[in-house]
Amino acid sequence: MNGKLYGIGLGPGDPELMTLKAARLIKAATCIAYPMLETGTSFARSIAQDHIADGVREIAIEIPMSVARKPAQDAYDKGAEEIRAVLEVGQDIVVLCEGDPFFYGSFMYLFSRLSEDFEVQIVPGVNSVSACASVVERPLVARSEVLTIVPATLPADDLSEKIANAEAIAVMKVGRHLNKVKDILAAQNLMDFAHYVERATLPNQKAMPLADAPDVAPYFSMILVSKGNDPWL
Amino acid sequence: MNGKLYGIGLGPGDPELMTLKAARLIKAATCIAYPMLETGTSFARSIAQDHIADGVREIAIEIPMSVARKPAQDAYDKGAEEIRAVLEVGQDIVVLCEGDPFFYGSFMYLFSRLSEDFEVQIVPGVNSVSACASVVERPLVARSEVLTIVPATLPADDLSEKIANAEAIAVMKVGRHLNKVKDILAAQNLMDFAHYVERATLPNQKAMPLADAPDVAPYFSMILVSKGNDPWL
């Protein structure tokens, strides 16, 4: 009988924002897997580290830092094969996922390679949008408002159109796209409604009005925009 | 010195999907508050109940089941005044919030009445969108996809336009709007891409392709639509 594949959301970064279920399943795991950068660091593992038992088998999936698709796909192919080998001998495996596994997460690349052949259980996690809203202390959406979540990686024209048609907006993965997003928001007179957050819920988090944001943003940064005038009042 | 107001996200319903931080703060609380229906039941309290210490002071904010705004606003006025009285004598208070406090949550109505006068800390929670995606085992968004979250309470024309312009869609608060949403999705040939979920992560949850959904949906139901053909592959 094959093992079961767990995709475990760890939340946005503060280890205390992991769910009770995630902590229980990580503690009980005999084999874990997680994405790792070429530098050898794994954000997912660092969030979970206090719950990982001694002697657990660890599969680090090294993800190349390349914008090209092929090297990353090759890395997920290799990682999925390692996980498959564990599942086929009947051992369960817990994949550690930053944030929520199904919300822009790399777990999807493993899920797509393995979910047809093995039983899967997803444990949802607190996503970065909720985390950023809690940090800036601004509600995301109320009542009949629409929330649009857009990656900053979109071409400027697409991004501009999405933002123009939206009410409340979360711009994900800002990083090197910061100036493009700023220009779009400024052109739409939205700078006064925009907040910038980086590394939400981590010790080195930053949060401020977008107008005061630094010139260089890390990958884990977000811009929240609410066009409404405190519509939840 | 005034007490501090905590808005604590409890996640979608399974008590194990609460964060470690939420559980710790609830356990330590000496005063809690939560919304309650006229029937005397509180979904938020039921999620948190195993962590509530004996002898804790409880403020139940009775929310009238009316579509009119005024009775609910009066209820939040009254609840906010009760909370204010606790904070003003220097006691902290933990407000229990279903899901995430800033994601369509009733906590916003208390926040708007109290946040200018008192220190607030928000603890984000797993939201229902991530919960529903985990239940149907379908990724929400990957790479440069846009996620649009729309309440089913919108007028049909607005809802139809939002859905037409979106990629991945979560339709919230389906309830009595089920047939309206179904008609819109059918008209846009999206029925085959839509999943229905009610009471996600609770013992009585249901999840199925929208085409097989029951005729009557509870308030806590959602429809997830992904127009892509497994774009995460």
C-alpha cells in the first residue's frame, strides 16, 4: 500500500502562524520534503524547524534561481521522483509549503506530478494577503466588495487594466517590479490608498504607506490597495 | 492604561486549522467576545471552545438575522460599547473571528468603532477560499494568474461582468444566490470548470462539481472556478 502525500501550509513566516494541524502532522512525520534555494537555505524548513523530529528523513528540492522555466521544471521532476520512491514503499511524506499550498505555491508542481497516483491531503495555511492586511491593520474586503489578487510579474498593460477594474487589490511578488507597480498606481491616483509590506510577520518585516517604500523590494513583498473610503464603517 | 484589543482569526471551521498563536492567545484570555446568532449559537465560539479557560468573561454580540443594515449596526454599536468598557479598565479582550478577521469578517465593524482609541493586534487566520481549495484538491492560482474573489450578493450583471473578466474565481457567500451564480456560469460555459463546497473543513462538509450541487445552499458555501486547463502543470 502506498504512502500518503501531505501538502502542509506553514503560513506567512511567523512560526506561530502555523495551524495546530500543520504542527501535529510535522511532528509526526518520518519523512519531510521542502524547496531549497541554491544557497542551501529553505524558508519553509525554517518556519517548521521547531516541530521537525530528530532523525527524520529530509528531501530538499533545490530550485534554481532562474527565470527560465525548464531548469525549475527539471528540479520538480527530480523532487517528485524522490517523493514517489518514498510513497511507493508505503511511507507517508509531508511537504512543507510557505503560506498556503494552493496559493501561488511551488507545491503545485509536485501535486501535478503525483496527485493522480497517490492519495493527497492538503492542509491550508494563512496566506500572505491576510498576513499583510494584519500587519498594516487595514481590512481587505467587507460586505459586497471584490478582492483582486494580481502578481506584479504581469506585463504593465495587463497589470494596469486589472488594477483599474478592481476595488480592493493585493499585488503579490512585488520584488523587482516595484517601480512598475508604483508608476501604475500613481497614474491611477491610487498612491494614497496603497500600503507596502515586506516579509510580513517575520522579525525583519517592514510596513508603510507605498509613498514611503524603499527603492528596492525583496521577492516577499506586497502592495495592498483599497480604493474605498473605509467602506466597512 | 487601556487594555489591548485582539482580533483573532480562527480559520474556516475545523478547530485544528486555528493557528498556534490564536490558540495561545485564547487560552490566556480573561475576556473574550464573539458574534452570536439570535438562536444563541456562535460559530466562532464553537471553533475556539476547547481553548477557552473556565471562568472567562464572555461578551456575546447578538447579530440580528436581517438584511437591513440598521439593526446590525446597532448591534455592533452595543457590542463595541461593551468591549470599550472592558478596555477602559485596562483589561485585554480577545475577539473570536471566523476565518480571517479582515476578510469579509464582522470584526471590521468592531475594529472601525474601536481602533482609533485602543491598541489593536490582528492575528490572521486561514480563510475560507484556501480551505475550499484544499477540500476540492484544486490549486487556486499559480505563477502569473489573477485570483478574483467576488461575493455572490452582487447584482447579477455586476457578478457576470466580474466573472467574465476574471481567470480564477472564488464566489463567496453563495447561499440563496446559488441559482443566480449557476445561471451566470452556465451562460459563460464555465459549469465544467466550477466546484461547489459547503461548510469546508467541518464534519458535515460537502464538495462536488457545481453541476451536481444541491438546489439549496447554506450561507457558508462557495463556488471555485478555474478557467485554465491545469495551468500549474
